[in-house]
Amino acid sequence: MKSTKSLIGKLKTGVAALSVVTGALAFTSGVTLASSISGMAPASPQPTAENLKPGLAVKYYGVKLNSIRQFEEWMEYEKGKDGPPIPMLNYQVGTGDVLTSGANDLVGADITGFINFERTGNYTVMVHSNDGVRVTIGGKLVHEDPDVHADRFSDEITLEISEPGWYPVRILYFEKKNTSTLELYWDPPGPEEIDYVPATAFAHIGK
């Protein structure tokens, strides 16, 4: 059985090296609420294949934010605009466009859809973010690092999946200025090593 901790270490080392090259700082601490999370609920009923579209749906808000709480308050007064679906969470773009927004600063994103856990068991996940982020899966708060910060990782988070299938996911994220990062990694049960959650594991209900 492989050592998850050694894989996480390699991942952090590699991203830290990349961040030095790109001018960003990769810290190895975040604000994770629990190291192991159980009781997540799969979508009920499960979405059918004909209703699903690739990637995650997203609404964008053009606003200067300092925290996820401030973002939630802003969303009470503004509806946001639908953006192109986000294929997967693998964005470390420096000063480039934030996600699929077409803007490079002052972006809030309300990201929704499903993540597919194909088999039962423990999935180790990590979130890499810049700036604020909150990740909810299957109705459980998985990770929150809610304020303005440079690139940094969450701690390792174990998701205890008791039923295979599609689980609802919602991510609130904002970028204030300069650089932006939003990445989601997992180490599934089985022989795979830690990597980005693949595009095939994300979907949303098509309109």
C-alpha cells in the first residue's frame, strides 16, 4: 500500500518549485475543518447520463471581495452571470484570467455541479487556493480558507465514501487582485497516485 503522506509531500514540493518560477508563494497550511469527513450524501435521485453535461456550472460576480462571508452577502443583492463551464479544477494561472471568467481581477465564482466517486473507500483530497475558498461536497463542509491569501494548500482531508455515485458539490471562490489559483487534487482508493480530480469526475445539469 502506498504512503499517502509521501505522495502529498512530493506534490507540495513540486508545486512549490513551480510557484517560485511563476513568482507566487506556495504555503503548506490551510484552514481545514476536519481531517476525516463522513456522512456525505450522494445526489438523490442520481442524475441520469442524458441530463449531465461535462464540467461544473459557474456564476460570476465582478466585485472586490475580502472574504467568503462578504461574497455570500453580495450574492443576496446580485444574481451573477453564467459563465462557460469549468472543465476541471486545475487553475494556477498567475496574473491570467480567473477560471473561465475572462477577467483577471475582482472575480467571485459560485461553482456548482457533481463529483463522481466511482467506488467506496477513503479518498484523500487537497485544495490549493488563492484567494478565498469554501468547498462543500455531499452537504458537508470539506474545506474553508475564507480570506485573502497567497497560494496555499489545505491539509490532507479524508473523505469516507460509503456509496458510489454522483455527489453534489458547491465551491465559493474569489480572487481579489494579482494572482489566482484554484486546484482540487485527490488520491482515490486503489493503485492511483494523487493527481488532479479528472474532468471525467465532474458534471452539471445541462440547460
